[in-house]
Amino acid sequence: MSASKLLSILALASSVVVQAQRFPKEDLILCDCGIGDYTEHPEWSTSRQMNWYQNIAWPESGYAYPDAPDMAVQVPYRDGIYPWVPAGATATFSNGDVWSAYIEDGTPNGYIAGRAVTTKEGGQSLNCWAYRGRPVSAALNKTVTDDAVCWSAFVCNRDEHAPPVPKDMESQTSSKSTSVPPSTTFYSGTHSTTQPSPTGDDPVPAPTQSPPGGLFVDVFANPRFITWQASWNDFLANFVWDESTGKCISKPVRGSGYEINIECAGIQLDQNAHLTLILIQSLRQTGLKSLWFNQNPVVPGSNSTNGTATDHWVVMPEAFSLRVTDIANDKVIGYLGYSTNYDGFITGPCSTCDTERFNKDFFDPIIEAMQGTYPYYDKYTVQGQCDPWMECK
Ligand SMILES: *[C@@H]1O[C@H](CO)[C@@H](O)[C@H](O)[C@H]1NC(C)=O
Ligand SMILES: *[C@@H]1O[C@H](CO)[C@@H](O)[C@H](O)[C@H]1NC(C)=O
Ligand SMILES: *[C@@H]1O[C@H](CO)[C@@H](O)[C@H](O)[C@H]1NC(C)=O
């Protein structure tokens, strides 16, 4: 098939999709309202709401309000949980449209922070951009004051970039980075993070080679998140390695506004087992289960993956690595990791380590993958830590 024919088919396909949307320029703004109205906690918001616009026109000044939203709905704190988080928040507008937003709240301003999905018109999905601090509307909730104001937190639309920052707001960014980082720079394994795995009852007969040894796996996660705009498998497909050296030979991977570098190396255990492959498997399984990786969530209450089926995304740490040490001789025998370089300047709040993400769902998949090193190693200890503890710029 000729390229031009393929292009025209693609163009046809995408125009069909656009026609299916009644409001292709719609915006859903996730707002924090009433900041400053609690006298004891001036940095808290008093309520949260979703504003929907057929097509918002942002004023030129960062201090002016856009026109009122076409619809707005309050999003209560569910069980005391801030709604703009990966677990998602769902609200129903007055016309019956249901929207759910899944947000990584540590995303720096200007970067994609998640998705908003709706069941209307057969299911649609928008990109959500971190875009904090613009006044957008009055608050629906008048409990604390009659004239509470809503500020943008995240803006969801079909664009490939965040809305522009007005000239008069540019100078007042990134002032939060002055706080002193805590003296501990990592979360060490004296708590529940160190989990020796019981493999003594493994049914495999004792190997003929030298007695099995122990492995220590250090895992480092950056506390700031990026959104990978494809599936987890697509991301892992970038871990290309050379079987003769055991090293990754991946090219840097482009994302939206950033580039990811990939590195790995590992020893060959025997003809059938290679540590590099076991490390890739560790990352794959941890990514599927751990809270450090938020695989694209589904719209609650909707079974069909149709409509939003083509949309895959993963919210993941901007850097992550595993380092495997042979305890007997203290030698590093395997390493796998990725890290992110941003195209532009980063602004937004500081991201701090959420150590609760180092839980059973994080450790178990790594231990399980490490069992692939048996019969050469039969004891596995995994330690998770943030690196750095706090990321500001
Ligand atoms: C309105 O604001 C008050 C005060 O912050 C809060 O207690 C209440 O839950 C809010 N109402 C909704 C529906 O979120
Ligand atoms: C989801 O699908 C299952 C079986 O296919 C069905 O029993 C269930 O009612 C569906 N739930 C919704 C919310 O559609
Ligand atoms: C999804 O949509 C496609 C095209 O519209 C259709 O062929 C397919 O049967 C749908 N699948 C489900 C599960 O509804």
C-alpha cells in the first residue's frame, strides 16, 4: 500500500473520531477552591470542584478570570482523601455526564499528570496537565466564605501541551524549594523494607555446583513522576540488550517533553538464565503490581474497554533502578534502570518520598523474579529507597 493511501485512510479514521465528539475543544478543569480561607491553615483548600467548558478562553493576564464554566460540580473529600490522586475521583454533572480524573499530584507544572475519562458519547478521554495557581471561577461551596475562589490545579483537554503561562505569572514560579531536605537521604531497611524470602522449602533438588549464595537488591525510586503515554509493554520493549555482553543497547526514548535513558547490565548465570533478563522481568512485574507505577486505570462502572481502549498510559517514577549485589563477595553483578531528562525548565511543588509505596506489592514481585537465579542464589533481600528523598527542580 502506498504511503499516501495509508495517510488518507488514517486521516479518514481520525476525522470519524472527531465527528463523534460533540465538543472537541472541551476542557475539564480540576480546581482547588478557597485557598487562604482557613485561617489556621492558609495553604489548605476548603473545597474542590470540576469545571467543564465547551472551549475555555484563557485571559491574557494571569490574575484575570476566564468566563464562567458551562457546568461545575463539587468533588468532596472521600474519607479525607484529596481527590486529584492516582486512585481517581468521579463526579456527575447536572446533565448526567460522568467524569473521572486520575492524577499524579506530584507532577511538575506544564507536564502531563494523568487522564480524565468520561462515559458520555461512548467513552472519551482527555490529557490532564499540571497547571496550578490560576484563578478560574467562584467556588460552589460557600461553607467557609461566600466568595471563595477556585484556582486551577489540573487542566484536562485534547491538546498535546499544557495551556501557556501568562507573562505576568512567569516570574512567581518555583519558590518552594527553599525548605531543607531531611537529613536521612534514603529509607533504609530496618523497617519492613527488608524481606528475606523463604526459599528453603523449594522442591528443586540440591544443585551439584557450589552452595547457593545470597543476593542483595537495592531499588532506587525517584519521588517525582512522569506520565508515559503508551502501554507498560511498549515501555519495556525499549530495554533492548545484547546477549553476549549482557548490557542494554537501548537508544534514548522520547516522551512528551522529556527523554528517557535506559541502562542495564548483568552476568550470565548459565545457558538458560541471564541476570539481565531476570532484572527486566523484575521491573515488568513490579510495574504491574506496585503503587510506584500506576497502570492506566479504567472508568469505574464501565466494563467495556471500547472507546478509551486505545488509550494506555503509565504514571511512573522519573527514575528507577535495581542493583544486584552478590553478598558472598560484595560484587555488583547486575544493574537495570532508567532516568529522565526534561526538555524544559521544571516548576511545581517539591515531591517527597512516599515510603508507604515500599510495601508487599513492591517487594514480592522483585523477590519472585529473583528466584529465577536459583540454584545459584537462594536467599534474596530487597531494599527500597527514594533517591533523592525530595525532588524540587
Ligand atoms: C464544603 O466545604 C466544607 C468546608 O471545607 C466541607 O466540610 C464540605 O465537605 C464541603 N462540601 C462538599 C460537598 O465538598
Ligand atoms: C460487567 O460485566 C459483567 C459480565 O460481563 C456483568 O455481569 C456486569 O454487570 C458488568 N458491570 C457493569 C457495570 O456493566
Ligand atoms: C469495540 O469497537 C469495535 C469497533 O467499533 C467493535 O468492532 C468491537 O466489537 C467493540 N468491542 C466491544 C467489546 O464492544
